[in-house]
Amino acid sequence: MRRPFVQLLVSLAEKDRRLVLLSADVGYTVLETFAERHPDRFFNVGVAEQNMVGIATGMAEAGFIPFVYSMATFLTMRAFEFIRNGPVLHGLPVRMIGVGGGFEYGSAGVTHYGLEDVGILRTLPGIRIVTPGDHAQAVSSLETTWNLEGPTYYRLSKDDTTVVPGLDGRFMLGDAQVVRPGCDVIFIGMGPSVLEGLKAAEMLTQEHVQAAVMLLSCISPPPKERIIETLSQFNLGVVIEAHSVVGGAGSLVSEIVAEESIPCRIVRCGAGKIPPGLTGGKRFMEKLNGISADVLKDVVLSELGRKKGKKVSSETKT
């Protein structure tokens, strides 16, 4: 998602001199186009995410629209206090681009896993949290939100090519997108995790189970009306997220289902406890945490009483 997103950023900067880009010494092979086209508006601040957000806060207060770029885990966790006391408390238009959420930095180890970013930012009122499903939606979400008031966090995957079937790049702030119809169960996937839901839905057709799939591409403001309307039609919903099962998309859906008394059982599939020292590639870590189509298929069959399912990292009943 990064390259199409930055390409659009370059074009927007041609039209609006207020747009600037800051990097915490990352983004090589991705940000050069912007740096070459707008050298007076590109700043590499070094490995100093909190200072980068502080600088961006001052720039926003002076009338600029600063975009800050770093890995999801460092940008949100290291700079959390600066995000809270800067753009959030002052309602300033700082745009935070968090790259590689979930297990995308695989073998780099647990220090690089972005498993808490959405959860901790959800505690801050007034910040938009956007989790595109693919690169086309990342572009349309930027087109929709780049010049709005207040802060925005974009959780971008490093995958620049994979497309979510049935999405066509659709994005609406505060909404979710149903990308596959069904009647027996619904998968709710945050960002690119929805792809595993689509694969599992296809596998379930062999078991005569018709699974719908919905993409959560905007966590804040929450797509409350869409969740109420859609989940009211199902007895079982399975949330998939490359994120901790605590605080992220599963928590959001569970809160809405509980508060609105929707009779839909919710199962959360995401990152649980990671054994110390264990690491591996993205696919290995996702499967280990139940974020893979074959595990999701078994979870659904187990919940429907069809067979004994595989153990998932965590689940909740609402």
C-alpha cells in the first residue's frame, strides 16, 4: 500500500504547499519520489518518533498538514504521549502513517510486531483510525481524509499488489464494506486480514456453509450503524485481525454487539500470548495465532457444531 499512497501524496503536495512529509529514518525505496519532488518539504528526523510527532504538531499549529512516517509499533507506542498531548488534545491535522502492522516485520522479532497500535489509539477521542484492506483502498482513503481537520492514523501494509476481491477500492469514513454475501456466518476482517476470511469463506462452501465477509477499514469513527445492521442478520461473527485480540477490531465489534444487545455470538481471532523468543515469518506467525484460512474454517465448523475445531489464541462470547 505504501507506494501508491506516497504517489498520491506527491500529487497532493503539488497542489497544496501546506503538505509536508517527515520520516523517522525509514521508508527507503518508498519515500524518495516525494523527497526528490519536494526537497524543501521532506525531513528525515532520525530514529526519534516522539520528536517527529512533536515537530509535526508545531508545523500543524503553524498551518501545515504534516504526514509522519514510521513503523506502526514505534510510531504509536514510542510516541504515544506526544500523539495524545499534541495533535489529539489540540485537534491538529497531523497524519500518522504506521507501516507494517501485525506480523509484517516477521523475522525482525517481537520488538517490531505492531500488535497494539490500533488498541492504544482507540483510547484517544477525536483521532481517525484507518485500516485499508488493499492498496486501492489506501489511495481512496487518503483522497477522502487528507485535508480534514484533526489527526488521522493510517495503518498501511507493505503489500503493494494484493487486491481484496469485491472491494473495488471503496472507502467511506465511519463505514465498513461487505465484500461477500452469505447467510450462515460472517467474517469481519480488519484491513488485509479480511483476505483470510475470504479464503475461509470459499473453503466453507465445500462444507455447505455460506459465509459472508465484511471489511473493517475504518476503526474510528466506528462503523457502528453498519455493524448493527449487518450482524443483526447473523448468529455467529468471527473477527480476524493481525493485532492483539485485546483492544482492536474484536473489542470494537464486541462492545457494539453488547451495547446494542445484538443476539450474535462473537469469536475473536488474533494475536494472543507470544512465547518469549519465538519468531518467524509473517505467514508462520499469523497461522500460529489463528489468522489463517484453514484455522478460521475449523473455528466456524466447531462453532456450528460440525466438527472439533482447532484451538485459537483467544475468544470471547457476547
